[in-house]
Amino acid sequence: MTSDQANALRGRLQTQLATPTHPEVGAFAQTLAQEAGALAVLFYGSNLRTGSLEGVLDFYILLPGEAREEPAIWPRVSYHERDGCGQRLRAKVATMRLATFAQAASGDLNDTTIWARFVQPCALVWQKDENARAPVVSAIAQACATAARLAVALGPQSASAEDYWRALFQATYKAEMRVEKPGRENDILSVNAAHFEGLLPHALEEAGVAFDLEAGRITPRLTDRERARILGWWRRRQRLGKPINLVRLIKASVTFDGAARYAAWKIERHTGMPVAVTPFRERYPILAAPGVLWALWRHKSRGRNTG
């Protein structure tokens, strides 16, 4: 890969990461970052695309430190609220070390969530200083390379870029413990069409995968041995995908900061039933869950009886 090819992807990512966002998003990110002692904050998800402040804002907080200092099960998930623009803003936050994030993005770890998530759009909404930007750009470039390498190994011998991305997301959604409707990969490609347009060739160059491009069709020049090596790498992560996600869910059930407030908001948003966040529910969300579920069942029963 030439320096010009590497710079093509990084230039593209620099533009993407500088995507303008609502000022309140940046203010929220700054508050979260300073509380955590962060190096950088990434903003992603549907609110990045729409510019809306409704619902839950999704942030990744990236911390300083060595990857070996990271807890075995990461990231740490938390929920936060803040008043802004005359409304209550809500955020779900994942926190981990930038060094671990970069390792996961490069495919060195068994995790699938980082590179599959961050080959999709994100914005760098806060950084400690200019020195923090370069390693974030590099990590996102590695996420794109990891995703692209697997996409062409999973896909047909020759296809459009969209076909390869579709093969990738179909595989990663199946490997993770996620509740997604069938065809979710088509939604991702549709709503983010501008982001994925022209991305695959740059990402393949970053990954060191040779290819031919003619009339919109990409033909990777992978040997049988290279394809088998990539697919072997993937099979291990495919087998571990659901178990790793299950362990993370179990950890989150007892360490999710603000879990009670997040659950109360979700329940009221989807059912109309207010849930008081008492000190007991805040401190012991799992122990409090049966009482909340009982109240929710009664609420729904009353609705059916009066309907």
C-alpha cells in the first residue's frame, strides 16, 4: 500500500469524524469526557444521522492507559441525563481504553463489535488535544480494514461493494447476541449509502488486499490460502461471539451505572407507565426488577380491560 493510498482512507475518515453535530451533543460529550479523564469521545448511531436530540445519544468514551490495564470484560456501560435546549437529554455511554479500542479494531482480539460498529459512521465530538486525534483516526481506519478483509472473504468471487458489505453485516449480526429484525443489514446500507459509497476500495488498500475494479464490480485477488486464513480467523470469532456478548450482558446487569433511570425512561417511553426511581431501585436494579415488572403487567392489564 502506498502512502497516497493510506492517506486516501485517512483523509476520508478525517472528514467523516468532523461531521457537524448539534452543539448540545458536544457539550454533553465534553462533560462526560472531563468526568472520566478521557482522551476522546466518539458519537454514533441514528442520532448522528438524523441530528435529533430525542431518544438516547450513543457515545464511546476512550481513555488513556495501556490495554493490559483494561478489565477483562469491557466496555463499561453507563446511562446519563442532562438538561439542554429546554429538554432532558439522555445518553448511553460505553467506556474503554483507546489502546484496547485500537486492538479490537485491528482484529487482534476475539471481539467483533468494535470493527463491525465503527466501519459505520461516527463523529469525533470531543478530544483532549490534537495529539488524541491521530490514534483515533488510525483505529477507525483499522476497523474499516478488518471489516473489508472479512467482507470480501465471505462474499462471492466478484461483486459490487454493496454485496460485500451485505455479506459482512449478515455474518456479524448472526454472530452477536442481538435482537435485530431480518434484513437489518439492508437498512444499514440504505440509510448510510453516502458513507459506504467508495469506501471498500480504500479499506481493502488499507488491509493490503489486492483487487480489480471494473464497471462497479470488485474482484479481490485472494489466493485460496489467504481466503482460508481469513475465514479461519472469522470462525473463531463467530464461535465466541454469542458467549462474549452473554458475559457482557451479565456484567452490565450488575455494573450498568444508571440502569434504573435508563430502564424507567424506556418503560415510560414505550408503555406510558411512569416508574419512580427510588433509592432502592437505583442501588439494586436487579432486585427491584420483579416489582417493576409486576406493576407493568398490571398497567397493561388495566389498558386491555378499558380498551
